[in-house]
Amino acid sequence: MVLSACRTALGRVTGDGVLGMTRAFFFAGASAVVATLWDVADEPAARLMRSFYAAWRRPVDKAAALRTAQLGLLRELRAGRLTVATTDGRRVALPEDPMLWAGFVLVGAP
């Protein structure tokens, strides 16, 4: 299951762990969930998800596919090839800004 909306990996912390959307999907039978820890920008998130699915089609596990997608996005950020929409128009994203690539996590089976 992939939940690429903002803050889908968060929830209320209890003695039983984190109660949130990811846990609901585990109860419903999902073996793994890719979710986000904070608000993610649309353009980088869309690019990361395309790369994730492309990498996952190859014979690798979900964890390796997510890592490949995150490293690819990081390379694009470092090269200045990614722009984001701002109130002042489109801007080149900040190089290596973890807010743009590190918010996605895999919970469950790799």
C-alpha cells in the first residue's frame, strides 16, 4: 500500500504503538505501507513515486525500490533539475533538502 499524501505515517502514540492510517492498513491485511512523515511538495513526491514504481518493477524489494527512488531524487536536486511551485512562481528546489526526499518511509515487510 502506498499513501503518498501528507503525514500519512503519523498518528497518536499509545502503549500499543502509533495509531494511524498505516496501522489501519495493516489490520486490513497489508504487509507493508509506504507513507509520509510530514507535508511533502507535490512535484518531488510525484517524481519520487514514479521512480519508486519503476524500480519496484525490477526484481528488488520495496525497501530497495524506495531507496533507489530517494537517491535518484537527491541526484536531481543536487543537479538543480527539479523545480517546485511557490507563491512567487516556479523555483529551483533547494539542493539536498531532506524535506523534499526523506519524508517517505516503508513500514512493514521490505
